[in-house]
Amino acid sequence: MQGRALSVFHDLPRRLRGRGRAPGKQPRSVRYDRFPGATRGGWCSEARDDPTTGLVAWPDFFRCLPSILHLTLRDGIGVGLAIGDVDNLKSFVEGRRAVDAQSFGHLAGNEFMGRLGTISRGWLATADLPLACLATFGGDEIVVVAATNDSAAFAHGVGELRNQLCAGLPRTVSFSTATIQTSDVPATTYGTHWWREFAVHTIGAVERSLFDGKEARKAGADVPLGFVVDAVNGQRL
């Protein structure tokens, strides 16, 4: 089984390349391409980039995600998913505006998120994740998805990304992370709609864990800025 898993792992880029191509998608010539890129191994390779961060734009990412989950898990490989959110970005924007009259809110926020995208794409370029992509909802969040059979290694990698972001930005970024295993999927699934709902449920669970931690900190709990939490058991990593 291990040999088969390794075999299909290396075969996945070919079979997933271009998944999620949507009707009316912009041609490559007008995409907001960045270097290094926001994808590895062909995942979301034809998706549009978010113009601010250079990460995969949310609409195209979400079109790709159900197929990524389906094909990867079907072949016995887990999928790591992490969501990060900037801590107190509003105070950064307000602080910039207080000392620079030309720095209106969206300009300062876009400058911050552009730097976040650059750091994150640099991290992905050197991470031991041959199948992965970085996406954004379009606000102050980042989504990491990768093929992995090692949940601890994936969480460690997310921790490294957190460290680089916190070192390179004037605000910290907190994360919630989980690895979806083949055992999390029932023996029988029901077409593409089922996988879309599974993707929604999975993203919702990870994001809920992230914001539960943030709300607990606001309420006075001993939760640090820039935390990484396991979405399954609620333990900080």
C-alpha cells in the first residue's frame, strides 16, 4: 500500500493539472502572475491570481478544491489544510493613517497583504510540499492546502510559515490547521456535489477553530498572538 501511495502521489500533478478551469476564466496572458508562484505540482495552475497578494484567488481555488480533495484522498493521501488570519490589521491601518495622510485605509492594507503574499510564496518555494497551493479569501486571510500523509510535519511547516510572517510583518498572523485523512471520508460518496459540501464543511471547521481562539483571547484567555492551533483537538502547537 505504501508503494502504491507513493506512486500515485507523484502521479497526482499530471491528473490534477488544470482542475477547476471555469467557464469565462481569464486567459493566462492577463493573469496577475508572481514569482515565486502560489502553487506547486500543478494544483490550481490555471487559476487566477489575486492581484494584491499573488496568491490563488478564492473563486478559482474553491472550484479546484473539491477535485483536489476527491482525487488525493481517493488515492490514499491525506490533505493538509490551514487558514491564517492577520492579528489586529485594523489597528495597523489606523496607525498608518494617523501618521501619513496619504495612506488611506485600503492602500495601507493592500501594502501589508502584498508583503504577506510575497513572504508566503517564498516559504512555499522552499517547503517540502511537492503538491500544494496558497490561496486567499480576498481579505486578510491566507489558506494553505497540501498533499501530506504526515500531519505533524504539515503543522510544523505551517508553524514555519507563521514564524516567517511574524518576523517580516508589523503584525502577527494566527493559524488553525488540520489534516484530512482517508478515514475521514465515508466509504460511499455521492458525486461532485458531495465533495463540494465536504470542502465547505472542512474549511468551516478549520476557520471556526481559528476564530474561537481569537475570540477567547479577546475575552481574556491566555491565548498568544500568532498562535497555531490544531483544529481537531484544540491544542496549540
